[in-house]
Amino acid sequence: MDMVELRHVEKAYGRPEGPDYVEVLRGIDLTVEPGQTMAIMGPSGSGKTTLLNLIGTIDLPTRGQVLWDGQDVAAMSEGQRALLRNQRIGFVFQMHYLLPQCTALENVLLPTLARPGGPSRPAIERARQLLERVGLARQADSMPGRLSGGQRQRVAIARALINGPRLLLADEPTGSLDAQSAEGVIDLLLELSQRDGLALIVVTHAEAVARMFAPIYRLSSGRLCQDLP
Ligand SMILES: Nc1ncnc2c1ncn2[C@@H]1O[C@H](COP(=O)(O)OP(=O)(O)OP(=O)(O)O)[C@@H](O)[C@H]1O
Ligand SMILES: [Mg+2]
């Protein structure tokens, strides 16, 4: 069974006949297997974030189905979806969304706060290990304001991994970085994916970043096309 399967997924925003009505996705079929990596490209406004939000169960399709482990996401309760997101899916955004008043370590621990009792000792230990893996062992107690853009993005990656997800969704994770830091962040993501069997979907505008992945998908006019290898 596929980990994630999109069946003829369509997504529109607004009410039909309304002034803001926009059909963004017009029939997407896609499967994501455990450990699989892929890049998604496409012009601004083509629906890449919309697609990640559907895969990540943040939003629901207008038509068609998103299945997680064979189960229709639309048939789950809000609570079930929230649990799925918290336990199985890690998110990394273009803007890292670190809390400026919390240290790097505290930021990594944020997703564990959904559990009663706050971060456990093992969670804190795991957060330290993750910061070490992303090369920031010495910055654990630094405030985000004292970190570089690339370092902040690596804290965001560690945070996305704290609950041991099976799928990492990265929406332009290198958008605010120079080419060299961007390559470093992508190398790190690919290494984490390979070592942990973590599936990885990266949205990017940079051809150089996309070329580090296979397959490469392109979104345009609401449809997804795969680049020929
Ligand atoms: N919550 C929303 N309500 C209404 N329209 C939306 C909403 N989210 C996105 N849209 C519209 O859907 C279209 C696709 O947006 P989306 O953010 O998915 O594009 P994108 O490919 O991620 O673009 P970018 O590369 O600029 O991030 C755009 O026309 C956008 O205005
Ligand atoms: Mg976007």
C-alpha cells in the first residue's frame, strides 16, 4: 500500500460564481512511498503550497481523495488529522517560523508540547541529538536572532524531525539562502532521508536544487507532470 495516495485531486478556493473563485489543482494523481524523495517545481501561484497542504492534511480537496495509509483523510476527524500531522509529518517552511524568544533547543522541542506534561527527558535528549546531527550542537542555547539564515533553517529541520515523522514536507526550504547554504541544507535533508527511511517532498524554484532529486515534478495549469529522467 502507498503511504500517501492522491486520486484525481482537485482544489478550488472561494465559492463557484464568487469573485475570488480560483481552480488551483485540476486533477492530481500522485503516490508517495516510504523513503521516497521528490522535488516539485512550478511558477508562483501554480499551487505548490496548496498541494503540500493537501498531502500534509492541513487542508482538504474540493474533489478527489487524499489517502494516508489507505485511509481517506476527509473521513478523519479534526483530532485524528492533528494526530497524524503531529506524529507522521514534519513541515519545513521557507520562513523558518522559529519563536524568537525561545532558544534553538526549545524551538526543536515545540512539537513535543502537544503531549501532556511537556517535553520528557528523552525528548530533550533527542532534541540535543538532532541539533548535533544538523551541525548545531554548540548553538543549542542560542536565540534564533543570533543564528544565520542557514542555521535557523537547520533548527527548523531538527524541529520537523523531533517526533520521528515518516514524511517531511519542505516548502522552499532554501528560498532565503545563498546557493552554498542551500546545497548544504538539501544535502542534510537527503542524508536524513536516506538514513531514517524518511520520505521527502521539496518544493523549490531553483533548478540546481531540483536536480538533486528524482523524480522532479512540475505543476502548471493545475496538473502535475514528471520530468523525463
Ligand atoms: N487560502 C486561500 N484562499 C484563497 N486563495 C488561495 C488560498 N491559498 C492560495 N490561494 C490561491 O491559490 C493559488 C495557488 O496558491 P499557492 O500558494 O498554492 O501557490 P504556490 O505555487 O505555492 O506559489 P508560490 O511559489 O508563490 O509560493 C493562488 O492563486 C493563490 O492566490
Ligand atoms: Mg508557495
